[in-house]
Amino acid sequence: MKYTTFDKAFKAIERIEGWFTRDEASVLYPFVRNLIVDSHMVEVGTWKGRSTTFFHLINPFIKITTVDIKDRGFKHEHVEKKIMANDMYAHELIMANQKADFVFIVCLDACHDYEAVKEDIATWEVLTRLGGHIAFHDYEPNHPEVMRAVDEWLENNQSFEVVAKANHILIAKRI
Ligand SMILES: C[S@@+](CC[C@H](N)C(=O)[O-])C[C@H]1O[C@@H](n2cnc3c(N)ncnc32)[C@H](O)[C@@H]1O
């Protein structure tokens, strides 16, 4: 296994259907690429594995768990896939006392609303390690409820600080 460059990794995922853009990938790239060996990354929202495959290619030495509520056939020998019913997967992680170094929350049509984003934050913030990051997708004016939920959360907590905000992605670090 070896690291794949940004350009080669993005080229490789172009054939996989999905919404993950080059601009979005460029914001996430340094964070995921810099995770040390055996770090744990959780992605919430697999779809067909476009972003998941990108993360694996740019850093094949981390453990990636990708979670979805529906199985669309994505399989990868180095990526663990979980199908989640409600918050059962988060619950399993809490029971196992495992935390993630990086959580990528992929908002989607079903969860762009304020309450759903708040619920996702509540579920995943407790599973993010100190020094770890949560990245929110769709943090942009066309999704005002995503922005409102994330902004209110940031205003009211001292445990996360924003370290990147560009190209529809906001990344907060647990401090
Ligand atoms: C926009 S797609 C993900 C795109 C994908 N990351 C890519 O690169 O193409 C959003 C996915 O989130 C899943 N999803 C919706 N609600 C969810 C939830 N509460 N937990 C986990 N996955 C969820 C949907 O089934 C869908 O596959």
C-alpha cells in the first residue's frame, strides 16, 4: 500500500457516481492525508463510495468506517462498511469506547433540515477524539438550515473550533 497523489486519486474516483467534487476534496485532503497510521475515520453517508474511495487512496494507512442507512453495493477490501439503523452504529462505538480521529458528515436531501443536522452533531461530537475533527458537507447558503444548525452549535460550545471553511465544507477541531 502507498499514498496516491491528489490528482491520481481524484482521477480514480471520477468513474464512481456521486456528488463529491474536486473543490470539496481539496479542502478535506490535508486533514485526511495527515492522519497517522491506524487513525480511525468515520464517514456518515457512503452512497456508492466515491468520497470513501478517495479517502482510502490518499491515506491507505488509516481505518475508514463508512456508514449509511441503505446499502448501495459499495464494497472495498480495506474499508469497513456499516449499515446503520437509527443511531445503532454510534451506540456500538460508544459501548466499545472507540472514538474517531476524523468524522465526515455528509448532509443529503434527507438530512438538510435543522433538526436532523442537530441530531447528527449530537451523535457524532461525542465520538470525536480530542484533537480530532468533524467536517460538515453542504455548509453553504443554499442549505441555510445546515448552516444554522452548525453555527448555533459552534456558538454554544467551547469544545470545537473552526479550522477550515471553504468550498461548501466546514471543519471543526475538538480542543
Ligand atoms: C449525498 S450521499 C453521500 C455521497 C457520498 N459521500 C459520495 O461521495 O458520493 C448521502 C448518503 O447519506 C445516506 N444517509 C442518509 N441519512 C443518513 C443517516 N442518518 N446516517 C447515515 N447515512 C445516511 C444516504 O442513504 C446517502 O447514501
